[in-house]
Amino acid sequence: MRVLSSIVLLPALVAAAAINATLPIIDLGYAIHRAMRYNATFDTYTFSNIRFAAAPIGKLRFAPPTSPPRNRATIQDGSVGAACPQAPLAPNGTIGVSEDCLFLDVIVPRSVIEGKARNVPVLFWIFGGGYIVGAKDAQGEPRLVLKESPEPVIYVAPNYRLGALGFSAGPSFTLSENTVPNAGIYDQMFALEWVQKYIPLFGGDKEQVTVMGISAGGGSIMHLISAYGGRGSVNFKRAIPLSPGFYPMMAHASSEKIYKLFESLAGCTCSDIECLRAAPSSTIQQANSALFATNLSASSGVGPVLDGNLVPDIPAYLFLRGLFHKEVEIMVSDDFEEGSLFTNRSETNFEDAIRSTFPSITPDAVAKIVSFYPASSYNSTFWRLAAVTSDIIFNCNNFAMASSESPKKRYRFLTSIPPGTHAVGAAALFGAPLGDPAVVRRFRRFVMNFVVYGDPNGSDGGVGNGVVFPEYNAGKGLEVSGTEIKQVDLGGDTGKCTWWSQGFYTP
């Protein structure tokens, strides 16, 4: 039987070998790239580690991203690349990291490379990891999602700067020469500009770009949709924020405190950005990791901050006021128990925990939170606090986007695939063995229908998927469980989410 199996597989192996011997080449003008590999199972080519911006090192450390240098001396094969520095430090050998990390990957169906399909939609992935860890290729198998698409789709995934290298802020930082707060978000925007310039060379349609991301990636998308308070334009048409994670309480005082601590950990005590720029990368990476190890509080963590420009206010509040890019079509998701992984199980006093989390909170604000989450509605203090965590970091972000006033359609779904905790839905999408495989395939189909058509029901109104995905009018949506997909009511967030979005608990 083994011999027979080998004979059966031989033609496919020979075909794959022939294709790999003539991998396609794309001339970007500033560089020439050959596909790194062909995947016969999914019939796709992968172009790995394409540099989309100059290395953010030396004078460019903490600076906005800039155009990549011209390098046409050789054909790039994707073998050179790295993830951005992580906090905590990645164990030796588990992931290659470098400050020279602004690379992206492109996965292209063979039919598109061969010209049988052209001007196809683009799915742009932003990874999660709390704005301190993660990489463009760390989520799972994106081809499993692409496989369920009704039409060929190109997949793009960039790195972006993390931790103090990507999200330093505060007056001492922003007043320094050639620095920018929220550099990690600017990296994502720069990668989207790269898509506009170069994706047509791969066969993609720059007018049909969908951004999708999980956790910090979803939170990043929330910032992209509300960038500059809705002024100007964005380089994408659709958005799928999955469990968008963002603590909406970053004040200038806490940002300054974090930056000064980072300076100290790096051995720079003179408040001079040039000291940080001159420091060896190993020193900066150690300081970045040590900053994370100080157990920053929820109200003073590392991530996107209000900067008066790109992020003029709390994004949820910008959506509430209509100050966002209303031309974007949005489909958002929550997981069933978003906050349980981020809640301290040892807490026994609800009000003390709230005051500890938000040190500058007023007594009136504490009383308001107590009224939103009465003790009688929860089995324990832990689950009561987990509900607060779920709402402020995840659920109310989704509510703001789904309920915002816009001429474009809005969709919202809940994933309760066991264990139902944060990011489980995205894990299932990308191949984790969770839930009924047939249900997960239908879940992927809803996502890809939205990418292609702007409607998760696709071209047949949802008939092929067995259930109609309703627009988020009056709180209607879908629940994806481990065994079924059904219509549910996802409303009921209005009062508390409107309150959370206005930041009454912040200094």
C-alpha cells in the first residue's frame, strides 16, 4: 500500500518540483523578489520578507517609517528577514528578531500569478500580541481562510514595531527630534501605502483591500478607521477587527512615566533621544523587555496613545461623535469570555480592584461602574471583574464600531467556540483544532464573502451557508459556536459602552 501511495503521489510531487524550479519573479522597481515557495495543497506562491520600509535603526529608531532603499543587485528570495523585538525577549532559537524588521509577506494564488485572474481582492492581516509581541507569520495557516473564498484573494501580512520601540510617547519623547508616538500604527499605515503602490504588480486590486486583525491587530484597525478623527482618506475599503484589544486610558502623564522608565532601563539619564539612538540594539531590547517585566498597570501599559494628531481622542469616543472614516465597511467580532484571561483571580473586593486599575478614578465613576455590574448578576468577584475587562478592552470597542452612524453596512458576530476565551475565534479561523470542522469552514466562508463582496452572505444571500448574516440593526448578529451558527441578539451594550467610551475613569 505504501508503494501504491507513493506512485499516486508522484505526479503531484513532480509537478510541485517543476513549479518550484521556476518560481515567479516580481520587479518592484526598488527591489526584485522571487517567490520563496509554492504550496501545492493550496496552489499558492509565497513571497516572503519583502522590505516595505527602511530599517528603523540608528537615526531612524523611534522615527516615522521611510521608503526602503534601492537594492537591485540581486534577486531577493525571502530568506532574509526577522520579527520585531519582543517584550519579553523571545527564547533563543524560537523566533529571529531584529530592529531591522519592517518586512511583509504576500501569498498569491497561482491562477493570479499566471494571469487567469486579475485585479483580485486583497486581505491585509495585522497580527495581535498586546502591542508587545507577535509577528506577521505567527498566527497560523492563512491559506485555510483563503481556501473558502468564492474568488481568488491575495494575502498580505506586515510586521510593525512593538513595545517601547513602537509605542513610546509622552512630552519628553514627542519634543525630541524626528520622533513619532504610535510608530507601530504608522508602520501599518506605511505597509498599506506599499499595497497601494505595488499590489497591482502581483495581480491585486488596490481598491479592494480589507484589513483584518486579532486583538492588538483589531485594536490597531480601530485606530486606522478613526485616524485623524476621520480627516483625509484611508488605504482600505473594508475592515474585520477580531476582538479588538485596546485599553482606552492612555494619558500623557502615564506615557511620560513609561518613557522615562524606559530611558532609565536603557542607561540614558540625560533625557536625550540621541542616547537611546546610539545605544546598542541589545541594550534597547533588554530595556524593552525589562519595561514589560515591571508589571505596568492597566491604566499605564504600552500601546497606542492619544497624541492629538493620528489619535486625537479615545477611538470609541471618536466613533460615538461620528469622527471616523465612514466610507469603510465594517464587520466586527467578540469572543464569549474576552476578559477572563486578563483578570486577576485573587481579587476579592470589586471596588478596590477598580480603584487599583484606575488610580485617578473619582468616587462618582466608581459608583457608576458598580451600577453597571451589580454583584447580584455574577457568581464571583472574578467574573464581575472579567465582565469589566471584557467591556472596556474589547466588547465596547466593537459596539462603538458596529453601532456607529454610517452609510455603510455594519455586521457583528460572537464566537463561543470552546473554551470561548480571547482570540479563540481567530485561532479557529487559522487552523487550530477547535469546533466542528464543517462549522469552522462556514465561518471562514462568511469572512471571505465579506472580503470579496462587502457582504458576509455572499452572492446568494446566505443560502449556501445555511443562515443569513443580518446587518447590525437593533443589535442583530450571528453566534458561531463549536457546533452551529445562528442568529442572535447582540444588543444591550448601549448605556455602559457609551459611558466607557467617554473616558470618565481617566485622569
